[in-house]
Amino acid sequence: MNFSRLTQSTRFIIVLSLLLGFGGVSFQVQSSSANRAVAPVQYSLEFNGTRAFTYLEGQCAFGPRPPGSENLTECGDYIIDVLESKDWPVQTQTWIYQETQLRNIMAGAIAAPQYVLLAHYDTRPIADSDPDPLNHSQPILGANDGASGVATLMELAGVFPEEAKAVTMLLFVDAEDSGNYNGWGWIVGSTYFVDHLSQAQKSNIRAVILLDMMGDADLQLPRERSSTPALVDAIWQMASELEYNNIFLSSSGPYVIDDHRPFLSAGIPAVDIIDFTYPYWHTLEDTPDKCSAASLEAVGRVVEAFMETQFVMPTVFIPTGPPFTPDQLILLSMVPVVIGGCIILLVYKLKFQKSTE
């Protein structure tokens, strides 16, 4: 994944641009009388962090898992075996990108999901953020960046009620993490998946929850800025009810280019649950010992409880506009520079005219 941290002046100009009609994104929740009912306060939560951690280790046992590798193929087969052992119907979506065979794995409500829970199961082919330049050409193990989200989905598959399979898709996407390497883009698998949804399928999806880099032993989850605010509020409120406020923070994090973005661009409410402060990101040190069963359990139980309420009392989240694209953010960040340059030129022009009079 990639991200953009905006300066104060850039945030100001974005707000100003919204007011002046440049466009942007806002979201609201539409509630029926049923939605206004008081949510249950007791949750029968079964998510087990220790068991989820074994799935994390199981993926890492295959070694680095870049797209097109035998390791990734074997890991994908392992994921499918676990899902089928829990009686989730599974299908795959295959295609060729950059002369490489890619595969998304879909389980549960495949034809018409109301909820999509996803994670990427590939790992970055290069450790380009490793402090040792000699390691930059090496592939990463991806214990947190990839395996943590997948492990959480695998454990959720075993604790969700049977009726979840009729409305929920568990989606494991390929080729998220090869951006800026040999001409590859970011978020390839999720983009392909969304591009091949019909309009009816897109309209049927109530919410998308992306789990990425959420196994860090020192887990801190700010609110990812491009995620649907109302959906973020609902999940973070659930975290508060479960007393995970020390992990699900009230502060805002960066904008992240991640697998939720294709859904947002298609008008589908989506949230990215991610800790981007992970110090071992895209390094050879992204290994299981840097991760925690307690972190997996915290996120897993919040998602389990949130989905438990949705199965009983669905909420409708209505996006009213697409998010800013990375290119739009760059253009908007240039606005204060252009305005400042025009002001400087005008001042110099006035001074020149005055000096020649």
C-alpha cells in the first residue's frame, strides 16, 4: 500500500475547495425505525486470537509470497482448504497481469454479497524500506503486512454464525503490494474484483471492511481518512463498547492507497482498519515475532461484534460522492502554491509600476 500525509495548508485548501465547489466526499447514515432501535449490549464473541495467530504462522511457513510465486499458490490453496473445512463455499477469480497469473479467492455469498470482508494475501517482492540497502532486492515475509488480515478472516470464518455465509463474502485479494516495482501498480487484485462487479452487485453491498497491517504487537488504529466516516464511527463505537479504546483511536491517520479505494470509487461504503506506524513495514523484519495474538483478537472481536449486529439489524450507509483520488490530492495540494505565486507576482508588478511612475 501507499499513503499521503497532508500538510495543514493542504487540508485547509481542500476544505476551501469543497466550499467553493471543487467536489469531494461526504457520507451519511440513513436509518429506518428498526435502525434506531437500541443495539444489544451483550455479544457472544468467540474469536480466538491464539488460534488466529496459528493461521498467521501457517502463511509465513510458506516463505515470502509475491504474486505469481509457487509460495503464494501453495498459501492460497492452504487458505481455501481452511475455508472449505469450515463449510464456506469457495470460488476463485483468475486473470493475467504483467504476464503473471493472479488469483483472488472468494468465499461465502459470492453472487450477491451484502458485506465484503477482505485482506490481501500476497507479500511485497522487495524489502525496499529495509534499513540495509543490501536487502532491498529481497522479498519480505509479510507477517503483519498481509498475513495478519488474512489470519483474522480465516478465524472469523470459523466463528461467524451459519447465516453469515448467505450475506457475507470473505475476499482474499492478490497483487496488492507490488506497486512501483517492475511497472506494477498497487491494489491490482481489489481493482480487478470491483471492475468485474455488476452494477446490481455493487448496489447490493452495504459495507466493506478491509483488514491490513493490524497484527502489530504495539497496535494503534487511527481512523483512516478516506474511509466512509459513518462506517468508521459505527466500528469505532463498537470498539469503545468492547473497551478497546486504547487500540481504536479517536485521532485521524493518513490517507492510505489500499484495497478499500476501488470500492469507495465505485460508491460502496468501505473502511480500512490499518496501523501504518508499523516500523517493520516493507522490511525483512516483518516477521511473526513482531505480531501479537492479542492484537488479532482485539480487531477480530470488534469486527465479529459489529457483524453480529448487522446480521440482526442492518444499517444502511449511503456515500454521497467518490473520494479524492491521489491525483486530485496532488492537484489540490498545488493550489496554495499557485495562489501564493500569483500574489508574489502581483506584488512585484505593483512595485515595478510604482517605481517607474
